[in-house]
Amino acid sequence: MSQSSFLPVKFIATDNNQFSKTLKKRVNKYFKSNNISKTGDYRIWIKVIVMPLLYFLPFSLILSNMFLDNLLVFYGLWILMGVGMSGCGLGIMHDACHGAISKNKSVNNLVGFVINLAGGYALNWKIQHNVLHHSYTNIADYDEDIDTSGVMRFSPNQPLKYFYKYQIFYAWFFYGLMTFFWATYKDFDQLIRYNKKGLLKSQNANFKKELMKLILLKGIYYMIFIVTPVFLVEMSWIHILIGWFMMHFTAGLILACIFQSAHVVPSTKYPKPDENNEIKNDFAVHQMLTTANFAPKNRILSWYIGGLNYQIEHHLFPSMSHVHHKKVSKIVRSTALEFGLPYNSQPTFMIALKNHAKMLLSLSK
């Protein structure tokens, strides 16, 4: 795919399109018969309060200078901020940017703004995640969640390089750099690329205006999380930068392990468009083949990661709040089995992560 153009992949429905129709009908019936909305309820609003506290409370303790004599606690607070940052992204920002927290678009935009306070940029995230990842899951050169700019190999349809034989060892380090790259250069690179491909226009966004907003928001972010501690915390600026990096490394590692364990595993497929840039499959079936669940009985993990252990349900119904995933999963599983489709799910997160490691090793050969 050219850097200066974007040619969408077309999904050509087959006989399996009855699966999609049947599933939508059954899920809609579930919400209608129970008289509930597909957006969030009180459970999501608890997270809207708790998750930012997990991010900002440790930061306020850092600024208080209470732990200057204990570097272990000082760095531990930065790491806890990383846990809070990823929790904000997974638990509230993700739903908000999908328009799933509230029926009110302004409310979703407001909650989704939290990504800017974590060093990211909401518009870029929506294009990378909502448009590219969800529309073209596991399709090389389209899904940027499996595009590592040649550093790693996440699809058998990507070229093989000699150093990939070591990716089973170094992948985890690069995972930790994910949000660090967001906070530094990646957003600028993405904004330029998306403008060249015409993806900004699809979001009714103007490049110059978005660039100015990006520069302003990055400046505010650096002022709050780097400049302010440097001036207020009675400790060397080197410790501030190390702590800030540790925060991002923690968040990046958590986020990457969650998402990659749901897509880059042995049970998922990697479809390749034909010469007409088409995939002969129903879109919903494509999601079933390229996505996997894990740890369906782990309530604590599911709460923290915003129900993204139910990735199948999320990909089938992205505008549905994650608070409904568990109950809807029963409908999805039974319907998939009825139509002879796979329902990929691992009992625990550690098994899913182990399978991801196996896939990294397999793709390195």
C-alpha cells in the first residue's frame, strides 16, 4: 500500500453472512428484552473516577516530596502511575473513543481526552485503532497493530529478516516502549502519514489545525508530567526522567501484552487480499478468525483491562460498552458453534501470553 494513498480492502460475503445476521438479531433481542442500553451504565462511571485516581494520586505523592529519602518508593510511584495510565486507556478511554460510554458524543469525547493526558493523541488513536485495526484486523500493511516498521514480525504475510530469530527475546523490551513512542515522536509521524493517505479527511480533520492542536497538547503534557516535577520535586532531574520513562515502560508493556495476546497467537488467521484487493469472507466471520479471547472467569483482570479479554465480542460490536461483554459472549459462542465457526478462547491470561510467545517464535522462522 502506497504511503500517499489508501485503498480499502473489500469483504465479499459468502454463505456465512447468515452468521452475522443471526448474531446481530440475537444480540439486539438481548438488549431489547432486558431494556438496557448498549452503552455504559453505572459500572463504567465508577471506572471514570477510579482509574484517573490510580494515575494522578501517585503523581501528587511524587510532587509532595514525601519520599525523597526512598528511591524505591519514588520509582514505585511512577510504576504505579504506569498501571493507572494503562488502566485509564483500557478501562475508560477505549470505550469512550469507540463512542460506547454514553449516547452523548460530547461525553465520549471528553472522557476520551484522557489519552492526551497520557502523552497520546486521540485523533491518531481513533484512526489507528477504530479505522485500521478494527476494519482490517490482522491484514498486513493495513492493521498497524501488527506493523512494527520492520522491527518484529507479527504476520506470516510480512517479509522475514534474519534478526527476527531473536524477537522472542527482545519483543518485550519494545513492547515497553509503545507509549513512550506515542509521547515523543510517533503522533507526529502518524499525523503526517494519515494526511498523505487521506485518512484525516475521512475523519473531517484538517491537517494544519490538528498539527497545531498536537503541538499544543504535547506541550501541556510535558509541562505537567516533566517540567512540573523537575521544578517542584527536590530531586535530580535525572531521577524524574528515569521515573517518567519507567511509567511509560510499565504502561506500554501492559497494553502490548493485552492486545497482542488477542491477535498474534497460533489460533488466529492472517488473511491476505487477492489481486482485486478483496477478501472472500463475511466481515463478522473475519473477526472470528482473527481474534481470540482469554481469561473469561478472571473478574479482576477483566475489570482492570476494560473487558478486553473478550476481544471477540468487542470486535463484533465495537460500539457496545465492555460492561456487557461477558453476557453477550454466551450468545456469540453459541451462535458461532451453531454455524461451525471457531470461538478462540484461552482459560487464563498466562496461557494466552504463552501462546503469543509461541507465535513470536513461529514467525521468526
